[in-house]
Amino acid sequence: MAVIEVALAGREYDVTIEAGAIDEMDKRLWDFLPASIPGRPKIPFVADTNTYKLYSGAIAMAMGTEGYEADWFVVEPGEGAKSWAVLERLTDWLLALGVTRSDHVFALGGGVVGDLTGFACAVMKRGCGFVQIPTTLLAQVDSSVGGKTAINTGAGKNLIGAFHQPAAVLIDPLVLNTLPDREMRAGFAEVLKYGLLGDAEFFDWLEGNAAKVLEREPAALSHAIATSIRAKARIVAADERETSGVRALLNLGHTFGHALEAETGFSDRLLHGEAVALGMVLAAKYSARRGEISAQDADRAAAVIAASGLPSEIASLGMQCDGERLVDHMRHDKKMESDHLPFLLLKGIGAAYMARNVELSDVAAFLDEELVRA
Ligand code: GLY
């Protein structure tokens, strides 16, 4: 078992990584079982239909041994659940249950369930507690840690949200055994991101061990998850609200990636992690084009991404567009400032930095070259 603290004064919490933790969650999360839900001690759980089907039985048993019962709010899988309509139903349900500010709601699922539940808890009576039990690799190494919560609107993804830290995060790597391989690879892109942005040694290790992690070899998988979370915990503790530029490093690959997701309609054609993977390749190549890293380092980034079965060439997307159209999507990025878009680029493997002097016309020309090369 590994326990990693997210050291935020007054809001610190532990991320516990333990194989089999879901079966024992009553013991691991004892401190967060309800103080004051009236009547029968029912614990509010939010899940999607998949995680409900897979784990509600084990959770009922774990809760039952302590005399508690789980009460479920189940959403359809997918981004559609991060909506005003579902938020309204969820908050009404929590109010009807009598949840108070000292209670905790349990989010069992991927990033969608975590983001929705976290945001509902941020506004529930001006803030109640919640616990993240992430069930995808992407949620385990990224979205469950750090307190970013949000829903989507017609104007874009994650535009309505709040910073609201969980009270605890419980990670059971065994749940990844039932995760589809494509989603496993998409989550692995975020693992690679931690190496590429700030830890050259971890990047070296990932080059040699990607296959083991993707095959869920227990020791390799736990090392990859724990190293990623240690990096995220450090970054969040240094810059909780993304104001100093430190947390923004976590957006490596996201500006290019967001444009690709927008062009492919935020659909299953390109999962978020896949877009981040291709975005990191483009950030590395663009850094090489600016003379900030060597072509060999850019090739290393592309090679480990390709070897992990992630997209590393724009051609693989079959898009009919030019660089200017992709840059136009970037202009709607929520990181866009009044007259420029900060870009996360590389000075080396393990050395990301924020460039504020990037001309979008130059990015469009670079993307045109990439699209032609395709
Ligand atoms: N997923 C990026 C962040 O948590 O800041």
C-alpha cells in the first residue's frame, strides 16, 4: 500500500493506492462514513451504469459489515452526465437524503463521475465533503487528485466548475483489469505526461516499461500510478488554483490536443487521453522546430507514444482541415488570454515550460507542414 499526501494547509488529504482496496473500503474510508445523515445510515454513492454493475455488490458487502447501506445515484456513462440537468437531479437527490456539510459523498467512476460529484459537493449547502474512488487510469493519475470539478455547457467543456478538494482518494489498481485496453492506453498518455513534463528518469523508466504497465503487471502499474500521483500532489500543493504557472504544466499536450478533440467533435473518434498523446508529440515537434529541444528528443517522445499504441501522427485521424482551422479551435481554449495563448513547450525531456511568445500564425504554419507530411 502507498499513501501519498496532497499537502494543502487546512485541506490536506491522502491518496491511498492499494490492490483490493474496494473490497475493504469501509476500513480504508472509516473516517468519512457519515456523521449525521438522519434515519438509516445510508451512504451516498455516485456511479455510472458500468461501475455500478461492477462494484456495487462488493461495496454493499463492505458497507454491510459496518451496518451501513449504500444508496446509489447512477448516471449513463459519457460526458452527457456532466450537464446542468444531471447536476440538478443529483443535488436534489442529495438534499432529499439530508446530506449535511459534514457528510461525504462517494464518487465511484472515471473523470465524468468524479467531476460531476465534486462539483455537486462544491455547491451542496456551500460545500460538503466527497471522496474519490477513481476507476479509470486517467482518473486515478489525474482527474481524481487536485480538486478540479466541473460540468460542460453548450459553450464548451468544463466551463462551469469549482476548485473543491476531495477529503480522500482511494485507488484500487485491480479495477483496471476490467478497463477496456483503449481507455487504459488513453490514461497512460497522462502517465507519460508526468515524465515528459518534469521527470526525465521516470520518462526513461516508462520507455522500458510501457508494455508492462499497459498489461497491468502489478508492480509496474503501481509504480506508474504512485509516481504520477506524487508528481501531481507536488504540483497541486505548489499551485492549487493554477495561478503561478506551476499547475499549468499539467496542460502539456492539451492545447494541441484540445484543438484535435474539437475538430473530431469531442467524440469516440479521439479520446481525451489520445488527444493529449498526439498533442504532446506536436508540442515536442514544435519545440524542436523552435530549436528548444533536439530532433532526437522529439523523436523519443513520439516513439514511446507510438509504441504504447497511442496516436502519434495527425494522419491517423483522417481530418480534412488546415492548420488555421485547428488554430481557430485554440482561440476558444479557456487558457486563451486577451491577446495570446500560453503554450506548454519543452526545453528537454522532463523539462516543460510555459512559452508566452508563441505566434498562432506560426503554429498554423507548423500544423500545415504536419498535415502535408501526413
Ligand atoms: N488535469 C489538469 C489539472 O488537474 O490541473
